Amino acid sequence: MLDSGLADKTVVVTGRVFNIGRAVVHAFAAQKACVVLVDAVVENSSSVNHKLAVDSTP
């Protein structure tokens, strides 16, 4: 994997966390970045947070 330099960096993703936003969040998380999600609808961010937590469970 190419080192993007994002490991242990904080990345803020704003706006709708569906489709492209969700893909961006997953891409940053895969690079070991600390991702902060901001969406006007709390449930949207919560859904993505849950999916990330499930995906990263060993």
C-alpha cells in the first residue's frame, strides 16, 4: 500500500456521508487516519461510525 502520510492525522469529512462521502471516509480510515464525520443528520454519521467499527473489528 502506498504511504499517503495520513496515518495518525486527523481528517474532517463534512456534508452528506452517503455515496462519495462514505467512500472518502472509508478510504481515509483505511490509511489509518483519524476520521471526524460531520453530517446535519446525526443518524447518518452514526450509521457510518457503526459500519467502520464493525469493519475494523479483528
